[in-house]
Amino acid sequence: MKTQATNLFIVDDDELIVSALKQHLNRQFGDGIHISTFNNGDSCLKKIDKETDIVILDYYMEGKNGLEVLKSIKSINPETKVIMLSSNEDIALAVETFRAGAKDYVIKGPGSWASIAKQVNYILTEPIRIMVKEFGISKFMAIFIMVFITMGVIVAAVLYNMK
């Protein structure tokens, strides 16, 4: 089980959007998320690996567009959840990104930060929903189990490092 912070990448060529979104997510999730930012798809792809959990990806950027970057991300790590962020309201484009593996398609504008934070929270709480659905336990019991397991892993890691 992973005990480190969730790795989240923000990829957008608009520095103001990147900065504002990063601040918003840091306020929402604190130390539970490690955020890296990139101003183009190529620089992001150099850092994508098996430890990359979530990518918030702009569609229109210089160089590769978001759809090309999305496909590359999914070929490197199919488990990475990608949230597309775009000013384009074209339904066909949104459908194309979903077919390529996007988890969500958020249109830039009022309320987009809240939509992204809601989707990130949904991704982060997925293990709890799986335990509730698969094992039929209450949500509170699933949270207790997750906390118990996490604390056990932390204690084991501390004891191991004391050797």
C-alpha cells in the first residue's frame, strides 16, 4: 500500500492558471498531494512514471496537444487518472478524450476549480468506495480500515528504519 502523498501533475502553458490551480488544490488537500507543474506536454512526459497518480492536462498547448499527451501518458502508465482541462466546449473533442482514457473533461471558467477538486477527491477516495461495494461494509468501517492499514505501514517503516 502506498503511504506517500499522491503525485499530481498540472500541465498548462498558462502560468496564471497553473499557479492558481496549484494554490487551490494545496488549500483543498494540503500535504496529501505532491503537485508538480509543467508548461508543455513534452516536459510532463519526461516525468511520467508508475508513481504518477493524477494529471490535470490542458488541451491546447504549444507542441503536442492534450490528446496526444493523454495517449502518451496512458501508454506509459495506464493507471494514471487524467483530467482534461480545456476552453473548448466541443462535445466531439470531449468524447475523443474520454475514448483515449480521460477520467473527466472540465471546461475552463467559473466553477472549473471546484469541478477539478471534486474529481481529485473522488479519485483519492476510490479505495473506500471499492471496499464498501465489494465487501459490503459501511463507509466508516472502510475509512477505519484504511487508517489502520496506513498507520501499520508507517509504524513498520519507522521500525525498519531504526535498525
